[in-house]
Amino acid sequence: MNKKSAASDTLKQKIKGLKCRECGKLYPAVAMHVCEFCFGPLEVDYNYDEIKKIISRERIESGPKSLWRYADLLPVEGPPTVGLYAGFTPLIEAKNLGAELGLKKLYIKNDTVNHPTLSFKDRVVAIAITRAKELGFTAVACASTGNLANSVAAHAAEARLQCYVFIPGDLEAGKILGSLIYAPTVVAVNGNYDDVNRLCSEVAGEYNWAFVNINIRPYYAEGSKTLAFETVEQLGWKAPDHVVVPVASGSLLTKIWKGFNEFRMLGLIDSVTTKVNGAQAEGCSPVASAFKEGRDFIKPVKPKTIAKSIAIGNPADGYYALKAVRESKGSIDAVTDGETIEGIKLLARTEGIFAETAGGVTIAVLKKLAMKGLIPPDETVVAYITGNGLKTQEAVINAVGDVVRIDPSMDSFEKSLNIKEKNN
Amino acid sequence: MSHFRIRIGFPEDKITEPIIYQIGHEFKVVTNIRKADVREKTGWVELELIGDSGEIEKAIESLRAKGVKVEPIERNIIE
Ligand SMILES: [Zn+2]
């Protein structure tokens, strides 16, 4: 058997089905997300024995320059059909920021430039919608106030699928422009957060749509593993000593931890000693509080923070994120809105990267952990910047400097700026 | 007939009240408990409501009016 046919064999057999994270009950690999017996979340069950036979660093390195180079560990059966350019974003050695924070080996994983909608959601959505097409869906949906909606609407347009985006009725018009442009059906639901949230869950149960973060969630969530895979490959096939990850639903952090461990299990790296650290905004920090108080359960909170893209008061995977942080001997911290804005400005000023509020939270927590000595100066640390600052400009509009206004004369220019070096 | 899976969170002062029994009598819904953890100061129950979607929505409204937290099993969906 030649190598090529061995590869396609693996692709056919790599997903065994879905498995309950709580009771272990097995299900076929269809569009479902909750165990019918214990209501635990379902996760993709891979045929690692088969994957192990075929996967190698060389095989990955010869793949496309996108997250699809890790297709052997992603929950799709055939080749990708949508979102072909998602992922493989730059891992930047942040020397300037590192110098300010006293960290000698600091890296920024820059998903502010993810394709096509400038956030890490393009990873999860590329996989969710490729899988939704494989499962025969003709309509996709999501409930979102920002990044997820943008990404689902864009990918649905590319895939020529019907698209329904649910938003709370009081969301500002400007917030939805980045979704409306792709011409989905945007449904604005009157009512408070709990009403809107409940209706979306009901709709997902009644309609035969691929609701990306509900019935497609087991596939969707796996896309976040690619942030770990890329980090390892870009560091020269090594897992970092520390990562700092923003925590919203908790899925991103959980899957980054899973990604490192999958690589180790498959022999692509020798060991994983990575400490996984979580970052939350003080105004919505249910996971950070549970960590601080030594609790094993999450107490829901009502969000009040400018970091809206990570303001999830009752996170679906909060429990698992907490577990991953404890397993890896990492930490979770929270920062104020003021620290978040300073974090955005610090990253922009030192590295030329404009992050959205979640990125500000991540940088501010990174700073806090470094100051507390939880991230030592000589250890390798990767901070995940998951969305672009152009999407949350209102957060920093009053925190950036003003222009120097002058009259159209050299005199006015020189008096206003008083620059010493001159060409004469 | 609709099926809707919810998670009910009890504040301390509601833990002793037979709230699930009550909604089963007040509305045309079948309540089917799958998982629960009730401690001294906090408690939650995960269950399925089976019935007409209008009755399910009324039952949820009533649960909230009784002072317990009701969320879909997926918790927060809006990302
Ligand atoms: Zn189960």
C-alpha cells in the first residue's frame, strides 16, 4: 500500500463517534451535543491508533499554510470545503513587550489577522461549517453579539448556506454591521439576556439547522486545538512553559490544553510541562473566582465589563477550564476595565498590534502574572490575542492621545512640535 | 411535542421548596430529572421538560417567578 492511500484510509476512520465527557456513553458522529442519559457534554472520539500510524511532523509541515495542515486531528471526514485559509497566523517574538514586562521569551499568537473575519472564531467556524456541510445541513445559525456572528455569516456566504444570526434586541446597530454585510437573516430578539438565550436553545432543538455552538459544538470546539498545534510547530516543535488564554465559555482554554496533550500522546513532542493560565475581566470572572476560592463549581454572574467578547456569566465549559488550569498547575486571574484598556495600549505601543478588549485582558493578566513571579523571566510564554481592535474601537476612543492640530505654515508646524533634528 | 433540557439553580432560601413538583401540576409539562446536586447553601437540578412549547415557556416563566435561576442545559449560548 502506498503512502497516499494509507492517508485516505486514515481520513475515513479517524472519527469513531461522539463520547460523553461525563459517563463515557458513545454516540454516532452526528449533530448532537448532550448525552441523552446524563446530560453531559459530548466530545469527538478519535481513532488515535489509526492517526498515530500516519501522523508525523513531516506530514504536517507539507500541508497547507492554514489550520487544515492538522486535518488528521480535526473532526471532518473529507477535505475542507469552506474556510480554507483560517489559521496559521503569526507567532510573534514580542521583544519590546517582553522587555517592559521582564520576560525574555515572550510570544504573541496573533489571531487579530485570522482569515476572513479577524478573530479566532474563524478557526472554529471553518471546522463547524465544513462539518455541517458533511452532515447535509443547508442552514447554519448562531447566537452572538460580535465575533462569532461575523465569522458564521462570512463562512455561510462562502458556503452558500442559509444563515440565521440571533442577537439581543437592544444591541447597537453598529455592532451588527460586520455580520449584516454578508446578508444573513439577523433576528433581533426582544427581552433580557436570559430570554434571548433560552429562545435560541429552544430554536436549536426544534429546527434542523446547524447551530454552530449548540448541536455542532463538539466539532466546532475542536477548532481551537489548532492554536496549540500551531504554537508548538512555530516554536520548533516544543510546547511553551506558559500560555495565557482569555476565558469566555472556557472552551478555548480547555482545547488548547487538549491540543498540547494530543501532540504528546501521538509522539510529535516529547513532553508537555505547559502551565495554562486563564484571563478574565473582573466584571465577569466566574472562573477566576472559582479558582481563587478553591471551588469545583462555577457560580454564574451578571457581566459588567467592556470586554464584551468574553463576558459569559455562566460559561458552558467553565468547569473544564478550571480543571485544565489546575491539572497544568497554571493560574487564573482577573483585571479591571482600566487595566484592560492599558493592556490594549501597551500591546499596540510595544508591538504594533491592535487587539480587541479580550486581548487587553490577556495582556493585563500576563503582566499581573509576571509581576507576581508566576511567570519567571527565562521561561517561554505565549499569550493568545484572539480578536482585532478595529472591532471594539469604542473601548479605547477616550483613552488614546489627540492629534497635534496646526495651521498650514512651517512656523505653526515648528512651534507646535518643537522637533530638534532638522535637515540643513 | 417539544423537549427542552434545562438547568435550575436554587438560591439558599429556595432549596427546600417543591418547585419542580409545582410546575408539573400548574402546567401541562412532564418533568424528567437527570442530574442534581443539592448542598446546604446551593443546589442545581438538570431536567427535561416535555410538552407543548407554549406550556414549556410558561413553566419556565413561572420557575423564574418563583425565584430560581433557569437556563438551558447549554448555559450561555450567546458568544
Ligand atoms: Zn453521559
